[in-house]
Amino acid sequence: MKASYIAWCAVMVILLAEAVEVSTAVTCSPTQLSSCVSAITSSSPPSQLCCSKIKEQKPCLCQYLKNPNLKKFINTGNARKVASTCGTPFPKC
């Protein structure tokens, strides 16, 4: 019985470890989105780098939208299109 209890505990630990999502802190820096400028200001498709930066900075987008200086660039149809093309839904803040 003791061995089965230990085995059961080991299985639970493994299952719980798989369920826990490791999160890393994101440093919010709008300059990280500079690779997206050409895609946002024109009709060119976003680069792979742009898409990775949008995904990386996703937790910061609401913060950027609250900044009047950044909002005029981020809250545009083209920016929404770029985010959508990159598979990152535009946030509802």
C-alpha cells in the first residue's frame, strides 16, 4: 500500500507540473514594436519579427492604449489588421 501511495503522489506531482504554466515577466517597451512600423503605416504584411514582438508585448497593449502618444499609432485599423494577421487578438481594455 505504501508503494502505491508513493506512485500515486508521483503521478499527481507530474500532472500538476504539466498543468502549471511557467510565466516570464514581460518588460513593457513600445520600442519593441518598432519592427511593426512599416506594416502598421502601410499595407505591407508584418514580418515574423513583428509578429513575435506583438505576441511578446501583448500583456502591455492595454497600457500602450492608455498612453495618448502611443494610442494614435496602436488604435488604428492597420494595427488591428497586423495583430490579427499575427494571430494575436486585439485586446479589449
